[in-house]
Amino acid sequence: MIAKSPVSSEKLTAEPLYRRVRTRLVERLIQGDWKPGAMLPSEFAIADQLGVSQGTVRKALDEMTVEGILERRQGKGTFVAQAEDTAILFRFYRLTRDIGDGTAEQTFPRSHYLSHIKTTASQEERDVFQIPSGRHFQVWRFERVRYEADEPILWERLVLPSQRFPKLDTVLPLPNNVYRFYADTFGLMVKNVHEKLRAVAASAIVSDHLNLPPNSPVLEIDRRAIALDDDTIEWRVSHCRSDTMHYRNEL
């Protein structure tokens, strides 16, 4: 049950009341009041606790549902989203295999876990996670290769801020679907990702892991995963072979 905390509408603000209700509910998710898969109180109960109308609450819940944070189940109620593995993979995985006739086929990659280390963050990592200079900051670094069938298609390095993933070393190795893992194990829901793509020449380590000639053209994908509190919780740099794969997006 959420604590009694009226949302005052006495002062006019640029943000509509339902958006302030949404912010309050997101804060509850961040605090761990409702875990992935948990059912929320009824709209009436939330409205009573926050001191707003049921219609205002419904509008906030509708927006959170569209964003993928919540899901409505007919006749049951509103639940914190707990996406199935296939759904969450297709939501964030955009690589597609060329099959030689002008068409493409998307399948799920499997992961081969290579290594991990906990270490002091580099300046670039501090910049990504917006850490002030002078503050001690540690990160986890992971490396893995992803395969389709028996072909290595992707080498990637993942960097995670250690304070957001306490005792991570007790639940390793990372599974194939890390976003589901972040939510289930640490209560960290990824709401969106920011990506930058560019063509680069494969480094020695990338060429070795992807079975490519040195300096082969590959696609570099720089991805930042953003949590509900708008913090970056994962920095991932992937290198994908471009001879058999391409990046697919629908706008």
C-alpha cells in the first residue's frame, strides 16, 4: 500500500497533474515498492492515497502502459511489466541476418560469456555515467560473443556501475537476456536505450572473436541503457560483422 501523500494542485506548474502522479508512481517503482510482475493497487485506492481523481490516476497509468512500464490484464488489474524473453529481445535487438535473396531473417542470438572484471572506472566511463571528478567510482566490465547458429556475429563489452549492481559477482555469469536479469535481480527496469552507430575497421580482438580478416568493416553500436530514474545503468559497445548482418529499424 502506498503512503498517504497528497499531490497538491494549488500551485500552477507547467507539468499536468497526471504527469506528477506518474512521477510519483515511478518513484515508487524505483524504491522497490512494486517489483516486476507485481499488481498495483486499484485506481480508486491510488487516487485516494494521492488525493487526486480516479480519472487523473487512469491517465497516468495509461501513459505508463504505453511506455511499457506497466501492463493491463483484462479482468485482473494493472501489473508492473515483466516482459517475456522473446518480447524484450525483439524490442532492443535490431540485428538481422541477410539470407541472399534481398530479404532478411531475424532470429535470437545466443551468448558465449568470455570474462568479467571489477575495476576503477576510466575517465570515459565516468563521463558516460556522469560521475563528478575526484569521486572514487568502480565498474564491472564484461565481454561476450553472440552467435547465430554457429557463426559469431557480435563481440561486445558491457560496463555497469558497481553501486547499482551490488554483489553482482554472486549471480554470474550474465544470462543472454540481461535486461530481464537487471529487473528481476536488481529491480532496475530499462525504459529506453540511446544508440549511436558507425562503420569502423575491426580491431585485432574483434577480428579474432568474429573470425574476420584484420581491419574488416564492422558496425560499431554504442548503446546507453536508461533506467526509470533516468540514470544510465549500462554502457555497451558492440561490434557486428557486416558481411552477413545488418541493422534493422522501423520508424
